[in-house]
Amino acid sequence: MRSSQESDQIVPKGLKAMQQFEQLPLLREGVQVHYEGSIDKQGGNADWDWWLYQEGSEWVIFDVDGPGCIYNFVQHRYPDSEEPTFSFYFDGEAEPRFRIRHSEFGREAPFVAPLADAYMGPDDNGRGQIRVVRSFVPMEYERSCRITSDIRLKGAAKGDGGWGHVIYHSYQDASGITTFTGNEHLDALLNTWNHTGEDPKPDVSAQSAVTQQLTLRGGEHVVLLDEQGAGSITAILAEMNTSLPAADSGAPLNDFPYPELQQIWIRATWDNHERPDVECPLGAFFGNELGYNRIGLLSHGQTEAGMLYQYFPMPYWERAHIELINRGAAEVTFAYWEIRYTTEYNDLYLQGQTGYFRSSAYYPSQAAQGTDSIIGRITGRGHLVAGQVTAFSRTTGQISCEGDVRVHIDGKLTPQVESDGSESWVNYGWGFPTPPEMNPSSAYDGLPDSPWSMVRLCSGDVYPFRQELVFGIEAGEYNNQYLRHSGILFYYGVDEPGMELTDVLDIGNKASEGIHHYRTSGSRGYYTLCACYEGDQDHVLITDTGHETEGWSEFVISIHPDNRGVRLRRRSDQMTGRQKAKVYVDNVLVQERSWYVADRNPYQRWLDDEYEIPAGYTSGKDHVTIRLEYVQAGETRAWNEFEYKVYSLHGYNT
């Protein structure tokens, strides 16, 4: 087996990332995940206005600079409303590469099923059905991307409908990226997505550990696999002797209807780690904690024939140990268990450049009091690939979908990923009224509206983190509803962090400004702001003093010489949108992108936004001079800055 010192893996991006499921364990370099969408700027539940600014006759809903890839586009609208046409502009082009109407998703190439489709929700109190169009077609861009609508997406009334979002990646550089044309060959990816329930990885020679007619008494555990040496798990399959209950089976409606999915736990430990890498109930492991109906994703779920499956690749280098534990009192029987494992991927999964398949600590069913339920808190370095959340209200059928998902990454106070409602995180709309629903990347089960269990696969749009990831979800519009949440996260990771804080510049603090040789031209002066961050921090007021300039600012920062790039995190005032600056490092312009934030929030004004400098500008240096030159765009008249945190990015651990 090669060591990680011999070469760095080239991790695929965009379309290639979605086509090569076997490469999910490879750790990401220079990749961040982002969200743009219709979140209520005042922190309430009015998540139905989606626009950044107007340009001519078009309303801009997405606008980013630098290389990246859109992985998920969603928009909710009443079919009887005026129909929007979306225009996609790439790399600064004056004319769009393509236009598509709302009703054409799912049938107009390349946005064809199952990579793109529409969900039709039930009638909404006389306002008609809601149509949720969604696309998982990866759209890469080398320099920039802008999406517009020919009508303003606003309102929740009949005739309106402005809910929507984009999930996308930004990259340090454009290596491995080819700007989307609409003529990409998607046949292989479409074929994979059309065969959900089958292993999405290439066929390889594998061994199998099979257990038939397994009975687990209360408190008993059994080892399913104990394999020495290097290899990877390619599939875990299981079949229970009993059928899943029907929705009208008489099972308790305010608790888990199928206790076996909760009392039987699976535990996987790689390379003799002190703590298990995966430990959770079977329901969470196979993607459905309730089990009323069959649901299945590319990665995990249940086939039409009733077989439970898990296809996430799970590499190990010394030992794989997998066992089942019956944490209940009742006896549980299984007709079949099979674990497939191989050595064929050993050359691909280089130790140090590949993450272990892991789960967060299982979040047991409980009601948080006025705060987000923290489904998972992950530390170290890696990337999230799937999440599962289940909710019970006090009574069945109660609307319980209004809580937003909020994901914080690497200590940012501004959420990195959000959702306008719980069901929007899994690309559905109007709650959870029609279970079961599924597509190859997301699904939900339950009873109409409550209880519900939703699951999301992030095969392309993984959530990379270098220090920690915190996944929370509201209960109700603003944590004002009783809901019992449970759930789990799946990710690839290692224990060691991927970056370290090496400097902090506090604008307005004369000592800090002096230490960092802070200077500026075109100053509009200092000012003090008392405000809050949006999201789950919107009740915490922070007072800080900063500076704004219509010229430039410059400062010296300390970094680690052995860096893989540098991340700057700015605390800024997002009173106005389209703040933009050119970035220079030691008088050299960073060519890959400008520092640009198109969105704004005049109510919850604090924003943590970040800029990654590629290693070519910083490697081997222990300090650099940063110069930010304000560029006028739209309504902005200055660049503001209150604090800069400086993170040196680590390379792979060898």
C-alpha cells in the first residue's frame, strides 16, 4: 500500500465527484460549501422572498465570484402563479448559457429526471398546490456564476411563491473544473440514479461475511465481521424476519412504531480505535427511524424487496470490527446479514488523505427548550455526507415543519448552510404531508405532517470542515413549538484538525492595528455597531467598532510557513449587499477571485464571511501583507471591516 507521502490524491469536483461514488472518502482540499436562499432576514418565518438585487428587467437570485459548482437548485411556486424563467450566466458572460422555465424542470435536457424533477404538494388552504422544482445537475464554473429570474420571487399568497435555495461549492482554484455548457454527458450518472437500491460504486472483486437466521436476545451482542489488514467495506445488507408495520397498524403514534429499529444498534470500529467510529440504531443507520414505508437513497435505505442496504465505502488500514447489540429486552431475529469487503480500493484510499466513515453521537429523541436541537457536533477534519432527522409533535398530523436547519462550520457564527423549513433541507415543500417521498438524494417517511423522518445524501455537495461542524434544527417557526427530535450525521473524517488560528486583527483596537501595521486610504471613518448575527444567534447582541473605506486597507498577518493556503474570516456589517474587494498578497493580485458578498441583511447585520487564499501565494511564508481594494458594485459605497481572523490551512497528515 502506498503512503500518503508519495503523492496527493486529485479529488474530483463537479460532475466527476457525483459520478465516482467510491471516491467519497477522499479528504477535500480547498473546498467550501455554501447556501444562498430565501431565509427571512428578520429571523421569523417569512422565508418566501428570494432576490438579491434587480438588474435591468431581471431579478438576480444568485451571484458569486470565483470557481465553484452548483449542486442543488430548488424553487417553490404555485402552478397558477406567473411562471418564472431562470437564466444562468457563467464566467461573466453578457448572455446566459441557457434559460429554463419553472415547469420545464424534469423534462428539458439536461434537467431531466431523476437528476431534476418536480414535487407537487397538496392543496394549501385554497391557495392551490405547491410545485417544488429541484435540480441535482452539477453546474461547474471556472470564474463566476449568476442566476436571474424574469419576475420577482416573493410572497406566500396565491399567485406568488418565492421560496428557494442554491447549495454550491467554492474552490480555491479552477483546477479540474470545466464551465457548464448544458451538453455534458450525463448518461452514466443518470444510469446510476435510475438504479437506486443497487451499489453505485464500480463492480470489484469482494469477499462476503454472511450470517443467516440470526437471533439476538435482550442485552446480547454478536460480531458480524472482524477482519485484519487493510481494505474497505463496500456494502452492508440486512433482512429482518418481520415486516415493517403499516401506517394503520395500531402501533403507538407518538413514539417509534417499530421498536426493533431503535433497540438494535450497529457498532463499527476501524483500526482498533478506542471509541467506535459508527454507533447508532439500525433505523438511523439504514435511513429511516420510523419504518412506516420503504424509502431508499443511492447510499442507504431499503429495496422494494425489503433488503436494508448501506453502500457508503468504509476504508480501514489495520482492522475492521463490526457488531450488533440488542439494547432492549425483547428478542429480535434477522433472516440475513451480509458484509462485503475488498482490497481493490487500497491504492485509492491512501492513509492520511482519506477519512474514516463515521457517525456523530446519536441524538436520542428529546425536546429542546427554546433552542435548536443539536443533532450532531463533529470535530476534527472531514466532510459530512448524510444526515437523518426524525420529529414527533404532541399529536399526530400536527404541522411541524417550520423549523430551519442551521449548519455552522469551523466556528463561524453565520450559518454556512440553512433551510427555509425542515422539509426544504431534503428538497420537498409544504411540510411532510404525503409520505413516503423519495428521490436518489433525499427522502422522508412518517404519517402526514407528523411524525416524520427525513434523510439527505450529499454525494456531490458534501459539507467540508477543518475544525468542527455543528448541525442544528429549530422546533417551529422560531423554537416556539414542542417537538422531539432525534437523528444522526454520517461523515468521513480524521481526528486531527485541518487548520489553526494563527492571527487576529481587531479593527478599532489601536494596539492590534499597530501590531498588524494596519493602514488605509479613502477612509470613511470608524463607527460602532450593536447588532446580532442571523440564525440561531439572533438573540445575542454584540457591540464592536470597525472601519469603512472607499479606497483600500492593508495589514500584515502571521501565518504558518507549512500551509496549504490561508483563510481570512471577516466580521462585517451586511447592511448593504454586494460588498466587493480585490485581494493582494505581498503586492500580488489573487487572480482566482475577488472577495465578494452579494447578499445583505439590514436587520441582523453581523456577518462572518470568508476568503481562501491559495497556497501559491502563501506557502513557505510566516507572514504576508494583505491589501484589500474596494470595488464599487451596486448599492455599496464602501468596504467595512471589524475583525479579521487568520487561519493557516494544514496539509494532509502523514
